[in-house]
Amino acid sequence: KQEVTQIPAALSVPEGENLVLNCSFTDSAIYNLQWFRQDPGKGLTSLLLIQSSQREQTSGRLNASLDKSSGRSTLYIAASQPGDSATYLCAVLYNQGGKLIFGQGTELSVKP
Amino acid sequence: KAGVTQTPRYLIKTRGQQVTLSCSPISGHRSVSWYQQTPGQGLQFLFEYFSETQRNKGNFPGRFSGRQFSNSRSEMNVSTLELGDSALYLCASSRLAGGQSSYNEQFFGPGTRLTVL
């Protein structure tokens, strides 16, 4: 069964700290992996897309890595800010058929 | 470029009624997917349409159906509503052209919040 797991479920850090969010998946035959951000009651904002042939992607203070062999991805957030507070979701695509399999998310709180 | 739009944003229905939700994808995107988000189950895939054809379907009862029009706009219908159908329904679009996986990046709309009383 294809499953995605995110650890931790919740994380609280002081402003300015660097942090890592973890995502693991059971089937390594992925097509790509996406990281999203969701603010309360809102839709999902795509942060980074990593194709199956890539090892990492960077956007601003965000860096996502992918290790297919171990079934893991990490999202690194540098110099965290209160505006980074949100739920971060990892999702895996196994084929072109649009079916993303999501983790349960990590709820991040950055304290001023 | 306009993002994915969903209408209505909020809906309140009673048990037994039916509801239709609408999704307009980003211009040029041909694939539309629907997801249900609840606190208990998280985000679950409902179905995906590409060129007016349903290509993939999740594990939801037949009360959940959808369709896609020639302009790629999509609608989702839920008949005989149950209390458990209360959720945020999210639509996502992607370009899916040329066989390059980067085109599979999915962009989500703001969602429709459905409350069933």
C-alpha cells in the first residue's frame, strides 16, 4: 500500500531558527514529490516540486531534498519567520493520473 | 495568470440533498483533480479528469461523481448528502503536456467548504 508519513505532526520553534520537516513514503517508484503549505481554512500553495530524477530543489529560504532509495524527503526552512507558521504537506505522485497521496502534514508554529 | 478558481466558496446543505461544485483550472491546464479534506482523514483523492475523461478514481462511493467540459472546467456532484460529507473540497489543475514530469505540478484552488446539517 502506498502511504506517506510526516514527522513530526506539530513543531514549535522560536523565530530565526533553521528547521527540518520530514516526509517518508513506502513505495519508492515515485513520479515526483511536491511540498505544499496550507494556511488555516485555505487552499494549498505549492512550494517545491522535485522530479523523481532530482535530488533537491531550492526556492528562497526553502530547500527540499529527495532520496528515493530510502523513501524520504526533507523540507529545510532557513531563518524561520512568524509568517512561516502554517501546515506543511508532503504529497507523492506515482503516475501521470493526477492522484497525489498526501501525508497528514506538520503544523509549524514560529514564535516571535 | 489567474489561479484555480472554485465556486461557491461556502455551502450549507441538509442531509439527503445534492450539491454541485465547480472548478475552473489555470488557463492551458488540461488535468483537473478533486480532493476531500477532513480533520480525521486528511486529504483524500476523489477523481481526476483529463480531456473530458475520468482517468483515475479514488475510493469514494458512487454518490460522488464529476465531469469535465471541453474548456477543461470541471464540476463535482455529491448526491444524497450525509453528515460525513462535510469537508473542504479542493480542486487542483496541472498542465500535463509533453510527457515531462514538471508539467505534473499541481496547483490548488481555495476550496469549497461544504457543511451538511
